[in-house]
Amino acid sequence: MDRAPALTVHVPASYAAEREYIVRVMLEEFLGLRVEVAVADVSHTAITVAGDDRRLVLADGLFSTVPEAWLTERSLPTGPLALFELGKTPFAAHPARALPVLYGTVAWRRDDTTLELGVDVLGGAFYLLSRYEELVVADRDEHERFPASANVTVREGLAQRPLVNEYLELLWLALRTQWPSLSRRQLVFSFVPSHDVDWPLAAERTLGRVIRRAAGDVVRNHDPAVAARRIVGHAARLAGRRDADVNNTFDAIMDASERHGLRSAFYFIAGRRAGAIDGDYSLDDPWIRALLRRIHRRGHEIGLHASYTTQLDPDQTRLERETLSRVLEAEGIEQPRLGSRQHFLRWRNPQTWRNCEEAGLDYDTTVGFADTVGFRAGTCLEYPVFDLERRRQLRLRELPLIAMDVALLDRVGADHDEATQTLAGLRATCERYGGTFTLLWHNSRLVHAAERRIYTEALGD
Ligand SMILES: [Zn+2]
């Protein structure tokens, strides 16, 4: 590795912090190359190796935005996006046949020393990873979330395309065209089943509600066995026993993960300032404490499910992180890092990332679509995040969420085969690019046989 040539990336002087961030994420973090960033009097980014006259020139798109248009509508890509056909180029080995171009052009040119790429791979990747458009476009849904339909990539039918990974592969093929001896870091696929613990036990508190719900099990879900279990579980709870509750699927989740050699992550609510919408359990409940110990003993992960009103509240985020840390310490649970996911995926750019960082969390895993499935940040790779307002990289890392049960089953409207195929396709895409397939499946969505089957098939049953 020491003998691998160091690349010098000459960048224009504008947007220095943003350029350095994206160069380091793409070339160092993702490709594992040695890189020096040098600010130069150039109009496009140029990559060179000392003592070698070959160059790779990358078009300047997003970062050629005039300062007064930065973070405004004028700097956003507009559809329909041009497609860079890769077939008859030196990049034909790319996994995609054609690349949608967010910034730049489909042009390319090559002579004895220089390869020029019209696609602005760095600007496009920066735009997606930093969630640039979410700071520009004001659309919000009923939970004040950025709706999928406000994403240019979703509108272009690209929700399930990890464009950052696709740009990364193009960049790599271009680098290899110029310097065939370069070698990259091997990215390894992983699958993280994750579980936001909103309702560890069924929410129904009165017999009337239990019976109404049980009727729904029979009529809507054609699942009388669940109706019976629901009533038995309720009676057991009245007698002080909660293990029979229909939502208590935690051991089944861990069994399934362990069967496939996977490690589940469970995110727990540690503050209920918003009341009923924040679930109905306490981390001081002995049943919950026993569950935490069991999750840890079996080798799975525990994280924070930051409550409904935390997205813009650093103090509440910190309070909840401290509460969870205190509980874990009291239970003798030590983990190499502590991550979180926002309840309802309520996430605001860049305050929520900043809150998580300031609260002492190591990673966030919220950035996924609430109303469709796919790659909201354009990638399946974990990455260090950038604060667009303070213009600096944070220590916090983002593990993008790729698919959530609620969005898949309720919004995408998929039946069993469709849901299974969608998840298999997303998983295969993450595998192709050596990323992480982060799937969110609530413990309360494993009650009916049909939901359970979709989940366990996604795991590989
Ligand atoms: Zn939640």
C-alpha cells in the first residue's frame, strides 16, 4: 500500500471546504486512496500523480454555482436529467449502462495524457450526501418531513439507484484508465436488520379495544390465530405476565438474525416529551431492562430512538442520549459505538445531524425515505456527514436507511411478491456496490403471518 502513488487533487479556490470534504469522502474514505488536496488557479478539478504527466480532469458543475445562488433553487438540477451512455466509452465495465447526470454534461475526451470527464461526479455526490436540496426546497409532509416527491432523483424515477455509488464507480474507472496500477479498498457488503422500538407491547389497554383489534385481525388480515393470541396476551398482561404479548417479537427477531449470521440493531425511546406519539414505555421498566440485557447478551446492538420532538432540539437529544447511556451503564452494557435513529424519521438538515454530534452520538441512521424505499442520500455506504450551514465536516457518520417496513407495506402498496422482489432488488444493489443494506422492521410489524413472511424472506429464509 505504501508504494501506491499518492494522488494530488488540484481544486479551484471556490467552495474550498465543500470540495475538500467530497474529495476526501470519495477518494480516501470510499476508494481508500492516498490523496493530497491542493488549491490551485484552475477552472476544473484536476487529478495528477507526482512525476507523471497524465491527468484526469473533472468538470465543475455544482461548485461553479455563483455564491449568491448557493443553496437556492437556481443551483438545483432540473429534469429531465441527461443520460451518459457508457457503452462505447472506456467506462463500459461500469455496472450501469447509462448514468443520469445531476451536474455537468455527457461529454468526455481523451488524448495521450489527459482524460476529461463531463459528468460532475464530485458535485453530484456532494449534492446527494449533504442532502443539499433539503435545505433549499421547503416542501414538508404532515410530520414536517421532506417528502420523497420533493427529491429530484425520485421525480426522475431514480429512488432505487444509488447514484453516489454509480458516480464513484465512474470515477474509479476513469482513475484506472489513467493509472492502471492503482488499487482500491475492497468494500464489503453487509446487511443490518434494525428495529425501532415504538410499541414493545401492544398498545391496546382496554378489553374493548383488544376485541376491536382482534376483529380486525380476522376480517382485514384473515389471521384468526393472531386474534386469539392478542386476547390471550391481553389476559396474561392483566395477570402481570407480558411475555405473551403479540408485539413481543424480540426473540423471534434475534433468532432470525442469528440464523443468518446477522446482528440486529434495536433503537429505544429514552424520552417522551411529546406524549402518546412517543410510545408508552420507560427504560426503567424491569421488563424493558431484561429485554436490553437479553439483546446485549445475544450480541445484538442497542441504540437511541430519538423522540418525536428532538429533530430541532439539541438539549432534548442530549438528555435522551444521557438517559440511555445511564441505563446501559447500570446494566453493564458496553458497546463500541452508540447510534440513533429519529422517531418517524423526523430529520432536519443540518440541525439533526448537528444535534446528534453534540449529544455525543457516533452515528445516525435516519436518512431514508419515509414514503418510498431506496437511496435518499444516493448511497448504501456509511459516510461522515457535512454541515451545509457551518460549512464543515462533522465527526458524526450517517448509515443510510434503505427500506422501512411501513413505507414498503403501506405507501408503496406492495403485495407479498412485490414487497419481496423490491427488497431483494435493493439488497442486490447494495451487494453489487459493497454497501450496507439497512432495513427497518418494527417489532410490531411481525405480528401477522404475511408480514413475518416478507421479513424473513428478506433475510434469506
Ligand atoms: Zn419510531
